[in-house]
Amino acid sequence: MKPTLLLTLALVIIGSTALHAADSEEGFTPIFDGKTFTGWKTSIDNTNTWKIDDGAFLASGPVAHLFYVGDEKPFKNFELKVDVMTVTNSNGGIYFHTAYQERGFPRAGIECQVNVSHGDWIKTGSLYGLVNVGLTPAKDNQWWTQHIIVRGRKVTVKIDGKTVIEYNEPPIDPNARAKKLGEGIFALQAHDPKSIIRYKNIRVKRLD
């Protein structure tokens, strides 16, 4: 086969791949500009924990949470994609249906776990305390995309396109204290001083 024909075929394949990638992002809106904290608000317990480094939110320090407050309308049904990278033995999380809280771990909402090799056996993609998985396709020191989809009472979590869990919320006693789906905002977790995690390319698509 002639070199020019090989080059043409390669360009067609690359173009097709790029097109499919773009299609998969259709309807998503970035909610982090990679440069500033615009639209985001840190908890006040440890304000120095969160930084911006090379286009990513960097969690490095004592427990603190970073809340997305850039949209007054709460998120109920949505798709959220976040590119994540962990250092070995790091623990973090992505909360949804939560609310701003000045101190401590968020009491509202559900945490989608971020953890590849930390001592906690509950690994990346788990809905902490609801559906826990002990294995994950994510790897430390490599970027992966954590994709959370909420439709009604169903939550799907994908890591780099691979479905990790599908959770269908059972009927719950409204008076019970169990975690349940609702609506709210998003938050990123800095779990402890030894956990170093980067979150970037944060985008969301409403499904309401």
C-alpha cells in the first residue's frame, strides 16, 4: 500500500475517533475554567487545602471540601464528568445532591468514591455506604474520567467508559436517616493531608 494512502486512512480514522469523542460530549457545559475558583466555594475549616495547579483543582492538605455554587438551580437529573488523578494511597470523593457546608464531611448528598490504593477497601466508583466495590479500573498517577449519571432513582457510574455500578434506589421511608437521592450541588473532597488528588475538565449536562 502506498504511503500516501496509508496517511489518508490514518487521518480518516483519527478524524472519525475525534468526531465520536466530540459527540459524546454534546450538551455538556464546563463548570471549571482551569484557572480560577469562579463558581466554586471552599469550606472554611482548612482554606489552604485547595489550590489550582496546571489546569486542575489540587487537593493537598487537611480535610476540606470544594463546592460548586455557580448555578442557583439545583441539580437533580444530570451527567457529570470529571477527570481525576490520584497519587498512591490517596482518598477523595465527588459529592452530588449535596449542599454547602462550612466544616467537616458533607452531611447532605451522596459521595462517589475516589480511591485506587488507599487503605479504605471501598474503591473508585462506589457510592459510599450505598453500593461499595472493592475493585476499580482506575489507576494511580494516571488520568481517568469519572462519569456519574443520575436519572430519577437510578445512578450509573462509569470509569473511562466502563460501567462500575448501576444503582436503583429502593423505596425509602421518608423518616429514615438513610442516604437518598434528591437534588443539590456538587462538591470535591480533600480527605486527609496524605491524600493528593487532582480534578480537572469538570463538565455537566442537565437531564431534567
